[in-house]
Amino acid sequence: MDIQIGFESYELVVETCLESSLFVLAGKVIMRMTNRGFIPYIKARQKVFDGLAAVGELEFAYIVKKKLTELNS
């Protein structure tokens, strides 16, 4: 199936993951967003980065941050 998912859907999933403290999943969703050319809101980006760092996922946090930096966000 060719289902198109828009920015709002991705953002909703990221926010839901953050509310549930699922920071790794939120990071993965952000990576998918960036691959599609979507740039998440700055507040969500910061929460994901801080959450990943808090749970010891520093390497993944920096990968996400680097990807966002590459998009000049």
C-alpha cells in the first residue's frame, strides 16, 4: 500500500512517545520524519534529545542531533 503520512501525524506520534517516556521510539520517528523532509518543532527536538540523554542513549541522541543539524534546522 502507498499510504501518505503527513507532518501532523508524525508530530502526534512524537508527542505521544514523549508523554509516555518512549524516547528511543520518539527518536526513531524523528529520524523517519527527517528522511521525508519534515523538521519537527524545536520543543519536540529538545525533549527527544534530553530524554535520550537521560536514559543513557547518548550515541543515538547525537545521531539524531546531527541529522537535524544537517537539515539546517
